[in-house]
Amino acid sequence: MHSRVAIFAAAILALVGSAPTASAVTATRSEGRAFVGTAPGLVPAAGVTGVRITAQQSGDIWTLPVSFRLNFTEFDANPGNKFSFTVWIELWEQDDVYDDFLVKTRPAKATPQTSGSSWNHTFKRTSDQLDQEQGGEEIYARVLVKNMDTGAKVEGASLRIQIAP
């Protein structure tokens, strides 16, 4: 309850201009520690941009490289906040009703940098592993980023690519 009051009070002060935005303070209930810095909307958030997937077949093996850019706000990257982020990539096959989950990477730790960072991962799958239905498959990648301190998640997705395993 005390954390909610602190967040609410900081938000009011930042909005009405009685305190500079840089003095806004947020606290997570589970951690009980405060984070100081400029935080748009008082919520630290990473961003995923430029998610791209391509496919190349060699015999029965499909190579599916995924690339994307991971961006952080100055608030995320502030060394005083010491946020911990985890990133993983999932491959999905688009269906009419429910998309089919294919595979995901192990979570990797991401260190917040205001300059952002480029990420790449290559999946290798057999035709049988990708073949979910009759006819061609529409494959796409989802990139998920989780702030391990706040629980906030953001994601980005690629366009669908058509393959015929």
C-alpha cells in the first residue's frame, strides 16, 4: 500500500509541475526499492524494433535467421536503477484460429544501453518440425523482453514468411 501511495504522489507532483520530472520516484511492491530518474509515464520500458526473419532450405534442414534491435530508455539504462532484462525469441506458425508455437530460445540477459543493441539468432529446424498443416506454412518470429524487476513485458514481431516444408 505504501508503494502505491508513493507512486501516486510522484505521478501527481510530476504532472502538476510541482516537482521536476527527474525527481519522480517509483517503487515496485515486491522489491520495495525505489527507482529514481526520468520515466515517461513512470514505467520503465524497453523497445523492440526491426524484427526480421528469413528462411533458407538445404535438403531437409531449414535455416531461419532472426534479427532485431533492442532499445532502452535513459531511465532503463540509468546505472542507479540496475534493472535486469531478459530476452527470448519464439517461432510461430500462423493458423486461421490459433497460431502454433514451434520453438523458443533460452532466455538471455540484456544489459540496458541507451545506444541500443542489435541481436541475431539462427534457428535450424527440419521440414517435419515446421510442417504444421497441409500446404504452405506462414512462419513468424516474436521477440519478448521482460524487466525482471518490474515484471513489465514488451514484444515485437516479424512479418510472416511463406515456406513450403
